[in-house]
Amino acid sequence: MGDHAGAAAGGRSLDMASDDLPNRDLLIMLMTQGIPFNRLLGMEVTLLERGRVRLEVPFRDELIGDPTRPALHGGVLSALIDTTGGAACFSLVELPRDRLSTLDLRIDYLRPGKLRRIAAEANVTRMGNRVASVDIACFHPDEPSVLIATGKGVYNIRRGRDPSQPGQAQ
């Protein structure tokens, strides 16, 4: 996984790579506001580079999955991991022309998520014409070296038609 330990605790400011993404604003809007479920979870983009993205979800009581432990709901971790993996792929395709969907997602839950802000960071390990592979780490921003869960996502890439190329398959 990339060096997610270098971010400030809380990670609320957006870190940008030196090579600005042409679809940066569209990608941020899509991940935080454009997808209603992401908006419901309160997802925030805190790192955005080509092939590398960090998303965070602020804690609120509705995200508790086990009040006796207490711990975050595994579905929150899963949704965050999947969305972060997809966002990393989106940073490498042509938006809004190209589309992505999750083909396979494996999650290893390593320890309970504490009742506080949660983050996931994804790095694209392979980007093909039709399939992308991504490694994802989930952690609390104030304890970035303590992994809560890890994920491996495989995403289908559906390339859109370029109107300047007659006869190109859609």
C-alpha cells in the first residue's frame, strides 16, 4: 500500500499531486455528492492523485454495527473500500465518457473499527483496457499504521465512444 502514514491526522484537507487531473472536480463531485449513498455516508475526498485516492467518512452514531463492542458496521467499511477502489480507477479514465463497475471485491476485516473517523486509501496496481486491479487499505486517520481492513478490488472498465473516431465500438 502507499505511504498513507504521511497525512495529517483527520486528513480533512485535499492533497493534490503535482500533475493535476483533468477530471478532478468531476471526480470529487461524483464521489462526494453525485452518488446518493456516498453522500449519505458523508464521504470526503482527502487525497487525489492519478491512480491513488483516499476517501474518509466522519463518524456518527448511525454507523455503529455492534453497540456492545462498540464497533463500526462492516458494511460501512466495505462500502468505503469499494468506493475508494473505484475512485482510484476513475482517476485514470476519461470522465464522464468511461464507466466502471465492480467485478470482484475481497475484504479482510483485521480488527474492529473504532467509533471515529475512518479512511481508506486505494492504489491501482494494474489498469488495462477492460479491467483494473486495486489494493485498498482501511484505517483511522489518527492511527494510519493500524489497519482495520484491507481490500482487493477488480473493476470492469467500459470505455465510452469517442465521437471523433467514426465506427469505434461503444
